[in-house]
Amino acid sequence: MKPEQAPLLDAFLKHPGYHVQISAVRALSRIDTKAARERLFAFLTGEGEGFAKVMAVWGLKRLDAREFRSRLEAFYPNAPTEETGFGGNIMDPRVGTSFPDSVKHAVGQLIEHWGGKLPG
């Protein structure tokens, strides 16, 4: 996907299905522009499904978007703590992948990965 095509993903980020949101987040995380990074962060802190937000955190990590560390630290205390997951079954190939159990957990892992300390 070309950087100028990133706005095309907005409709998919707003879609009610979390599989659609995940696909859009993953596509966006392959576009290394300031606008794409900002959109990933906006998705993380805005509306969207929990597991798709975990993928947004991983997208920020993939892009090495360390400029968001202080904003992530500010978001961390209010990050959603509801359990997330991909909803698969034992035959799903993702079953062997370790995922953070909440958005807050994912954000905390990234803050620590980038050398920050968890607030509070």
C-alpha cells in the first residue's frame, strides 16, 4: 500500500467487525509515515475493538514509533482492562502465539520495552 492510500483504511478502522479492524490496523502499521502513526494512536485511544487495539500497539512497536512513549504513558492509567483475544479455537494457527490479555497490558509491555516506567 502506498502512503497516500492510507486514508482508504479509515472506513475499515470504523467497521464494527474486529477482524476487519485488525486487517486495517495491520495494513496501516506497514505504512511508515507520521500520518499513519498518528492514525494508529488515534485508533488505539478511540473507538474500536480491544483485540484490534492490541494489534495497534503492536503496529506502533513495529514502526518503532518511540515518539509516542509519553502519550502512551499518559494513556496507560485509563487504558481498557477488559480481557481481549482473537476468539479462535484449538485448530486456529494463532493458538500458539502469546497475546497480551488486555489493551492496558499491551500498552504497558510497549512502554517497558521502550525503557519507560509504568505510571502509578
